[in-house]
Amino acid sequence: MDLEIIGEIRNIELIARGIGVRDRTRLRKHYGRGRWRKLKGVASVRLTDGTIHTAELHWYEAHGIGRKEFKIKFPLLD
């Protein structure tokens, strides 16, 4: 699902890091070596149909590589 993040991501929490990240091998092949972490947070997002929602997002992040592969895991009620 394509989305555009509007504003900043709030309430960021660490889900997994290092060997705890299951997709580490795939992330390394696609984006390069790094200290991969999986995080979650809450942000306002605009979906492809133009609607705006507050949602819980999950993504991967590594120093020097940045945030990759955002996913909406739980749309919150507005």
C-alpha cells in the first residue's frame, strides 16, 4: 500500500535490532550493510485514495541508510 507521511512520526518504539530483525539478510542485499532495526510509531498518513488517517507504522532503519519499507500495521480511529 502506497502512503505519504504527513508531519512527524510520534511515539517511536524499538521492536527488534541486530539478529532479532528477521529480514536482515534481505535488507542487507537490497540496501547494504548496516545496523538494522525495526521500529514502530504513530503518524498521520495520506493513502492513495486521498484520505488522511492516523495510523501505526512499522519500518526498518539503519544508520547511514535511513528509513525503509514503511507499512501500515494498525489504522487508528480519528
